[in-house]
Amino acid sequence: MPPAPFSQSGPAQLRPGSRVVLRVRLAADDVPPGGPHFTDVVGEVAHIADGMFAIRTRRGEVSVPAADVVAAKELPPAPARRGRPHRAIGIADLERMMAEGMPPLADARVGDWWLRWANGYTGRANSTLPLGDPRAPLDLAVQRVRDWYAAREVPALFQLYGPAGFDPADDPLGALLVADGWQIFQHTLVMTADASRLAANPTGVVEVSVTDEPDADWWATASPRALAHRDTLSAMLRLVPVGGYLTSYVDGAGVGHVRTVHSAGWCGIFDLHTREDVRRRGVASALMAASARDAIDHGSRLLYLQVSADNEPAIALYRSLGFEVHHDYHYARSPSRD
């Protein structure tokens, strides 16, 4: 008998650390008389090797042959705190997901820390994300990070995240870096929202197109900074698993753009940019509403974005559209002796 309808992302797209449900074909000897021929395995992907998935479930680790997986779906991270779904996700889980929107061109691991590099374009893709245990004494782990970036002849960066309003120096890693002379800079807010409210907003006189890849109009409306790093950004975008590229038009002329990234029930909103001469005419709001509809079209009802804490006009816009601050992050740059 065929499996029941199942939203499939494909086993080949699964990654260690992601929370998934696998539909698995049972061996003939394991099928009870008149029983189902398939079972579901829910848990976190521990590792993938030698044609086997190791899945951490509530009952322990389970090994699943890849050949027996007939469908797979990535699930949103389990709630880490009380509140509405877009508020309940844990900070580290959201940070891990957001990183998919700005994928590095080279990376490495120090335990659970993720070292990232992308030709210096954006702090997010060129910093270390300390997602858990570095599996080494803190000072030794930091030195390994410094050495990795020094080999690329760039200063080491850490992305230090915490609850809204946190002080990086209160964290053990942040305290060590501050004591060692690292510069703390670039305060950024992570904001989240429910897509359904925003998707209902009208776009007015603004027309918005959506493509699966960045086309000529999308690039023509990019920010000067993005265009200055076009080769690097193009290479990064080729690594984004599932994304949308939205371009806005007024009277037939391209006036702005944004892009979306879809993963496990969430949609990230990146690179919102509008021409200066059309600002305050609803172009940004139209792009945001269209992004929310793109999210829903991809089965995502939760949104996230990142905005500089000193960008008051943008923050005011996002709040008016239903976004709330989920958490903050800062960067820490290594001293010049590197």
C-alpha cells in the first residue's frame, strides 16, 4: 500500500542537527497482519554516514537505513519557552536557522561552534556562531578560532547572542573576549512575527514579482553594497536551500527588492532595499506583505528578520507590521595582534 500523503523535503536535504520526521518502509517480517507498511521516526539528526541516518528520539538513538526512507520533512525546532509560536523558539535554534539565509563559502567546527567565512561580506557569514559546547577549554577554543581566521588573513569575529538587552560581557565567552581586548560592536535586533497578519496587508499601487532565482530586475534594484560584492553574494545565494526573490515595481519601473529563505516552517526576510526616491510610498510595506504571502505559499507561517538596533525607521516599520524583538546579538572582533 502507498504511504499516506506526506510533505516531503527529501532525505538528501537533511542535515545533522535538524529536527525531522522520516517515513520509513518496514521490512516484510515487521509488518503485522493487516497493519501498516510504514512507520514514522521523529527526532534530531545526529549524523549521516554509510547510508544510515542516526536519529535522536525521545527513546534514544535510532539507526534508519537511507534506502528505507520514502519521505522526509524537516520540522520546526521544539518550543523552548512559553508564548506564541514565533516567540517560543529558543534563541540558539533561531540563530542556527537564520544562518541558512547567509551561508558561508567556507566553514569549520570547533566542537559545536560554527566558524564561517565568505570573503568578508556580512558579519553573519564571516563570524563564529557559538551554538553550544566547544568541547575544549574556553581559552583554547577561542585560540583555535583566532588561528582559523588568521590563516585567512582576517580578524576573528564572534557573533554573541542573548536575550533582548543582554550585556555580552555578562556571558562567560563574552567576558573572556572583553578581558582580552576584543571590540564589541554592531548591536542587532532579531525580530519575529506571524506571517498570516502581514500577508493580509494590501500592496497598493506597488506590483511585486517573485522568482526562484535572482533575475536581472532583482539585481538592478539591489543596494550599492550588495552590488559591490555581487560575485560573493551570488555564490552565497547558490547555497541557499529554498529561497524567493521579490522585486517591486511602480509604474513599471523596478524600485526595490527583498529575498526570502524557507526552512522548517519558518521564513527569513533578507536584503530589503528600496530606492531613496520612492521611500515612504508603501514600497517596503508591499515587499514585506508579499514576502509573508511567499512564506505561506511555502508552508511557512513564522517570520524572522535582523535589523541594526540604531535603524529606528526600519524598526518602526517592522513593529507596525507585527514584528516583535525576539533576541539581540553583537559582534566581537579580535585585537589587531592577529
